[in-house]
Amino acid sequence: MALFPAGFIDDLKSHADIVQVVQERGVQLRRSGTAWKGLCPFHGEKTPSFQVHGERGFFHCFGCGVGGDVIKFIELFDKVAFPEAVRQLAGRFGLTVPESADSSKNDDEEARRERESLLRAHEVAAAWFREQLTTPAGAAARRQLKDRGLTTETIEQIGAGFAPASREGLKTRLLKEGFPLGGLLRSGLLVQRDEGAPIDRFRNRLMIPIHRENGAIVAFGGRAMEDGQQPKYLNSPETPIYVKGRTLYGLHLSKTSISRVKHAVMVEGYFDFAQAWQAGITNAVASSGTALTPAQARLLKRFASKVVLSFDPDAAGQQPVGEALGADVLAAGGGEERGVGGVGLLPGVGDRADEEQQRHDGVRDRDAQPAPAPRLALGLRRRRGGVQRRGRAGQGRRR
Ligand SMILES: [Zn+2]
């Protein structure tokens, strides 16, 4: 019998940093390529054959053959059973363990099926939005994307689409695909007001799919098409598959690059991300205008040891993010230090001059190109279009 909902275990594993967990138990690790190496705590040895892979979340010893995920490590190291290891880990990383009283096997199975159904509904919706973007009704949305300087390739990479003004377009498609109405309401793709029939939540909006870092689409952001259309950005509500504070926009695309350079550039919105990506800044993530949460800091810390902010000083979204960069977030993210394994955030957030300097530093640091590179980030707001095509990103860092 499963004691915990499968989704919770997935969540827990994605938020727990296995390198940190191992190090906290006194195992000395040194970085070696993409892995961490040390003396195996499970058998006596003089040369390190114990490896921990932070990004992929597992450990393995080539000496004694022991290995597994972060929960397995705690089970073996602390000599506790699986449920206890899960509770310890959840406690360490600030996740609430779901009540086990009602997590009978049937409920687990049902919750798992519901999550799968929600994920599939989002896939279908994303495909439908992309389709609509190519229709005559999508012309204004295509123009909006072009006005932001995005190329067809970038538009495809971020999966942008269009939700037409109709009330039942997506609903009709999803019902035809066999999704139950109740599930669709829970997905947030449909809304029901008062006694009325459920209708599409997103109408007449430019649609941006929001992915989990593994690539699954879990939500949407919809930008208004008309002046005065409120709200300007309409997002999916939180659902069993989407917790806003645990998601960083763009990470599914940029995590490889971030892992390589150990350093992320944080921008504000979807389109800042898209413009950065197109300009060859492949290690960006977007906060989507909210405060950086401890869970987001932990998520980022799996890939980066340093975060550089690249915000428009005049932007409305700056303030909450600035507030979030306080001691709380850093402490919760385990990153008080700038060093290895911590999310280090540059000081002086909130000061315009400092921010200019940060953006300057951030990209220069990443690109190691003195002249044109800094302008990539500095000019994100001002310039239309790709300043540089990809390619620069492939060069990585000089050390
Ligand atoms: Zn071993």
C-alpha cells in the first residue's frame, strides 16, 4: 500500500537537494565534472568511488554497488524505513506531508489518475492554442509576438499560442477528447460563474504554456490582446499539478545551460525570457513577476550556484522580487553563502545603479565577451529582436 501520494514523492524529490542531504550527513564531497565524488559512507575505502548526481537526484558507489535516490540514501544512512525517510526529508525541505489517514491505495490511484488527466488536458490545450495561432483569428496575436521581436523559431520553442474570443472553443475540443467536465473545471482551463455553463477561462489572449522543469505543461499564462482588457495577465489557478510558488518559467529550456555555467540569470516575465533565449542567453529563468519563494530558490539551487538578476528598474514587478531576496529566502534555500551549493544573490537589490551593474556583470560573467555581451541584457527591454543568434551560448564559460 502506498503511504504517500505519488505526486508528493515526486515533489519531494524534486525539491530536496541530494548533494546537500549527503553533505549534511558529514560525507565530504568534491565536484568532479557533473557529479560530486567522495569516500563511500557505506563501505570502507581510501579512494573515492562514491558519486552523487545533484541534477539527476541519485547517488551510486562503484565500490560496493549501493545506489538510489535521495530517499534511499536517507533510508540507508540513517537506517530508517521509507516513510520515516520521507518525513525527515519533507521536514528538512519544508514540505507538508499529506495526511496519510485518507491515502488509501484507491485514493492514491485516483489522485494519480487525476494528475495524469490534468497533464494530458494541458497538452491538448497547448496544441489547440498553437493551432489557433495559425488561423486568421490569430493574426493579431502573431503580430503581438512579432512586435516583441520574436522569431518563428522562438515562438515555437516557447510554444506560444492563441485563445480566441469564443467561450467554448477549447471546451468543445477537450470534451471531444473525452475529458470529464469536472476534471476540466479542476484543471482551471474552464471556469463556471454562478449557475451558468462552464466556459473557457482564457478568451482572446496570447497564450504561453508554463512547464515544469521536466517539460510537462502544468499551467498557462494568458496576455490580454486589447488595451483595457483586464487583467493584463491572466494565469491558471493553482491545481493538483501546478503550484505557482514552486515553478520557474523557462527552466525546462534553460536547465541544461544553467547546469553547465552554474549560474542563472533571472528575468521578470515570459517575454523577457523569450527575448533573452533568442538573444543566446540560454541560462535565464523568469520569476513571472512574483516574489521568489523559498521553493523556487531550492529548485534553482539544483542547477545553479549563483543567480544574477536582470530586471527593469522601472518595472512594476521589481518590488516583490526585491523583497523576496531577503534573508528568509536565502536561508530557506540554504544559500547564505555565495560558494558552492548555495544560491548566491548579488547585494544591493533595489538600487538602480547597482542593478545596472548587476546586469552588466551577469551577462559579461556568463558570456566572457567584453564588448557586445553586456548589451544583450541591458538592452532586453529596449531592443526588438534577437541581437545575437544562438551559438555564443554553446561556448560556455572559460573556466
Ligand atoms: Zn560503497
